[in-house]
Amino acid sequence: MSDRAVVIVGFVLLLLAGLGVVVFARARRELIASLGETMAYLTRARAARIAAVLVWAWLGWHFLAR
């Protein structure tokens, strides 16, 4: 298996884990916060919003600008 394939499989596994957490959060609201609630909590402060935009820009530059 090539290095590229390993990286792709790793990102797919991360995506599936994230989707699993989202589905679990919607099914059991009392145990875990939803993605929207978590993001709202994390981006209350201005510095956190700026950091979120920078992370989003970095991800877009590295994964979508090819």
C-alpha cells in the first residue's frame, strides 16, 4: 500500500469517526452535545472565532486548492 493510500484511508477513518460522533450526539442528546452546540460554545470568544477561521482557511488551502 502506498503512502498516499495510507493517508487517504486515515482521513476516511477520521471522517467516519466524526460522523459516528455526530449521529451518536443526535441520538443521545443528554450524553453528548451536538456539533452545532459544541461549535457555538467554542466560538463564543473572538479569539476562538479567529482561530476557527484560520483553521478552516488552512484546511481549504491544503486540501481543496490542488
